[in-house]
Amino acid sequence: MRSRTPDRLCAEAVDLAREAAEEAALPGMVGEHIDVVADGDRVVTHLFACNEPGYRGWRWAATVARASRAKIVTLDEVALLPGPDALLAPEWVPWSERLRPGDMGPGDLLPTEADDLRLEPGFTGEDVPPPNSPVAEGMAAEVADTEEADVVPGSPAVQPAPVRGSIAAVAEELGMRRARVLSRYGLHTAADRWEEAYGAKTAMAQAAPATCVTCGFLTQLPGSLGQAFGVCANEFSPADGRVVSLAYGCGAHSEAAVMPKPPRPAAPVVDETVVEPLSLRPERNGGSVEETGPAEELGHS
């Protein structure tokens, strides 16, 4: 069993250890001698305080050793090591766990794992039943009499299936002819995110006069998600272009407050066919206007 008592000659080689630490560090960054640790038989590590800014609690460690029956101490290595109360970087977290929505920028690539729980295999055409299998024969027999089938001599089992009635055509029509599609887990996690951001429990929805399901600006989604979500198409809404829950709502609801049409004043009526008698004209300067001729009215005799 190795002794944990530091070797005397190695423990006394403080100057050798300090000189090695100062050579590795920047000038003035090696502080006072802290401790001596026995690493093994005739192997000792000298610890010095580190004065480097940002390395609080770190220590310069210079390991020295000597051969058996030798009186000369030699240097093994120098390293900067953290102490018990050292300031350390946080534990490393994989990028897949650090990534947050909105972190991606132009030109960034986000790889997905092969076993991503949000995805499941789609239809690629590789699982088409063989021509002579019972499934293929049953499909051919069902479509042999349709107007789209190309009937060839032989039994119904050898009739080719029309393109429109093939599995690939159905998969393409349903949007599933891709390498991978959303799994039920992926659908549920997406629905949870959208419900949390633009759902019925948000403050905007609580104060809304009505829900999005009755709004004329709502564009519903196809598929199963369309039963609970849609896309807002109101440029004045805070959710414009966002996927919103049908139970969401805001003050920009199409039927919240319909503005009445502004009143239009009536056109002025000008009656040029009526001639006003002189006797009915208003008084001037407190007097009355007598019925005189045009010349007398203007002051001419």
C-alpha cells in the first residue's frame, strides 16, 4: 500500500514547482503556496493560488517526483485545476436540449433524430403488396370493372389496378406520401404549444367578445387539427398569421362591433322657377321697400 505522506525531498521542492507554474502562467498570476498533496511514492503535487481574473478558486498544480534512491527532484507536469470552491462552467447540455423556438436563423440546419418521437414512417411505395399476393388480387378484382381500369384478357386477379385507386394515390391524396409524417405524439405536442400560446386560457381570449370559431377571419386547418385550430387572417389581430385555437378570441373579431355606414347629407335643392315679389322682400335700414320700378329702386329718376 502506497504511503500518503508526502516525500520529504519532493515536498521541499517548492521553488522548483513555483518556477514551473510561473513559466506556464502569465506574469504575476501565480499566488501563494497553498498545499502539498502526495499522489504516490515520491510523487508530490504543489498547489499555488491562481490570481487570474475569472478563475476564482482555481489553483496552479505543479507535480514533482524523484526516482528511487535519487536525491534529484524533477518536474512532471503543470496544470490549472479547480479547487473545492472554484467558479466552474455549468454542466454541458446537448444542443438538442438547449435549442429553443426562434433560435434558428437563415442558413441554419436543424437535423432530426432517426427515432424522433414526433415523426413516424410515411408511405414511400416500398410496402406495395406483390402482384401475386392476396391483397393485390383482391384490389385488382374490385377495380377490374371500373371505367378507369385497363381490362386485359385473363382472370380478375391479373387485371392491373388503376392509378387513381392505388395505395400510392390514396397516400398522396391524404398527404402521407412522404418519408416521415407527424405521429400522434407530434400532433399532441404541437396542439399543446398552440393552445398555450393562443388558446382559451390566455388573457386576450378571456377578454374577447367572442371566440374564433365564429370569426370571419378564421381559416381552418385541414385534417384532424382542423377540428380544434385554424389560422388567423386578420392583419389587425395580435394573432395574424398564427395558428389559433377555435376557442381563442380577441377584440378584432369580425362580428364584435360592426361600424354603421356614415350618414350622407341630402343634396341641396335649388328652385330657380319661383320669382319673389318685391313687396315680400325684407326691410332695409328699418324701413320697408316699396313696390317701385327698377330705376327708382336704384336711385334714378
